[in-house]
Amino acid sequence: MADRDGAVTSLVAGGAGFVGSHLCEKLLARGDRVIAVDNAATGPLGNIEGLLRHPRFRLVVHDITQHTWVDDGLDHVLHLASPASPRDYLELPVETMMAGSRGTHNLLALARAKGARFLFASSSEVYGDPKENPQCEDYWGNVDPIGVRAVYDEAKRFSEALVMEYHRTHGLDTRIVRIFNTYGPRMRADDGRVLPNFCCQALLGEDVTIYGDGMHTRSFCYIDDVVDGVLLLLDSEETRPVNIGNPVEVTMNELAREVVEIAGSSSRIVHVPLPHHEPRVRRPDITRAREVLGWEPHIDRRDGIERTLESFREPLHI
């Protein structure tokens, strides 16, 4: 449904967020018209300030849990609208569940009405505290449906089920990407996730705090690699869920030492109690992404950490 000038129109819900703002940039760079929809609850509009004067970009300030409509023809509807850090979704629990239920339904209905391809940004959190490591897309997960993290985990799982029902029942052209831990510029310094915490503490010379014994693991993928994977999936014919993340696993102890060393910081590393329900391991099996999309991450973690540290210097006045 490209316009007369050949431009594809993509609507990005959550377009002012960390991942969403980078995605808007890459869509514009490849020639799309982009409509970003965001209520600015957790995604600072400053993330897209530089895009507001772009002739193919438009911002719509709107809450997707309310009726959602644009008059434009749409080729793609991409749903990234949700609080994403534990700090945010624990402060906005009902809002998070509504974004992943009513919001998903509203955007699916919009995509169906417009005949647009729909992409849902799911999460590695659908695997919960996994008993299999690494996690492949066929693993059903180990999720506590009434635990404190369930507001995010179950919102993503419900959304995936709803997306697949629109695909099966209505023939909607859908994609599901399960995004693993992502980092890079435009993460909020106060969002509570481990890498912003470590980076800001190290830059300020404060104690770098590790929850628990530091032996729990994560797999961190730089934002540019993640967005490349999302776009490859969007443009593919793959309707099954696809993991996008870095399969290189690291303990929190190792990560803290890396950040302190790269920052040239004198910070001490200290341990505090591990929050309840914190997953012990998280590592994607990216076989499907490699085979179907020809995708794998390329940015080395050290290089990515250097770029991320640099991005925090201005907001921290360093």
C-alpha cells in the first residue's frame, strides 16, 4: 500500500521509547513514512526530538489502550508500546497489562482495517525463570502467573496469543519478535535496569551494586543489532516467534567488572539482596534467526558498553 511516491507507511506504537525511537530512525533511513504513537508515560519525547522536523515523520501523542485510529493508509503496524523495565512496570502494573491486552487488541484491529502487516515486540520475559538454557522459541517457559513480574510477563504472553488468533482467524499478516536484553544510547539513567545502573554508578564513582551473588546471567545485545533483526523479521515471511538477542552469556559479576574497567572508574563492587522472582539465567537460542533471517549480532559487548557509557555523560553532567 505504498504511497504514490513509493514510500511505505509504518506506524510505530511506542515510538518515543528506547527501542522504538531507534526503530523510527532506521525506518526513516530506509525511506518509510513513519507515524510514531506514544503517550510519553515511560518513553521521553526527547528521544525523537531530532525527528520532529523530518518531512516523513509524524508524532501522535495517544494512549493505545483507547480507541486508536489514523486516517493514513498503513503498510505496517509495529507494537512496541509498553513499560519495559521492572521499575516502570512495577510502578505502572495495571497500565502495563492494559497496554498488552486492550492496547494490543486496538492495534490489531487497526492493522486489520488497514490491511497492514502487524509486528508485535514480545520479550524474553515470556520464558520466565527458564528451566532450559538457552531458550529456543519452542520452549513454553516457567512463569508465575500471579507473581509481581506477571504484569509484564503475562501481558506479553497474552499479546502473543492474541496476535496468533488474529493470524489464524482473520488471516492477518503478523510477526512476533522476542527481544532479549537490549542496551545502548537513550536508555534512561533511572530506568532501573542493570546496565544503566552499572554505567551511571561507575561514571559517578559510586558503589556498583549487584543483586545477589552476581552469578545470575544475562545476554546483552546492542540496540543497532536488535533493530536490524526486527526489520529483517518485519520484511520476512516468518510468522512464528523469533528470538532476537545476543547468545553470549555473562554473569553480573563479570559485567560489573567490565563496566568499571571500561569507565576507568574507582567504584567498588558491592552485593545487595536479590529481588524475589529474579530469573537466574537468560540466553537466547538464535538458530531460527540465523536460518530464517540470516541475522546474528555483530557489535562486541565492550564496544557497545563504551558507546553506552558515553551516552550517559551528558545527562549526568560528566
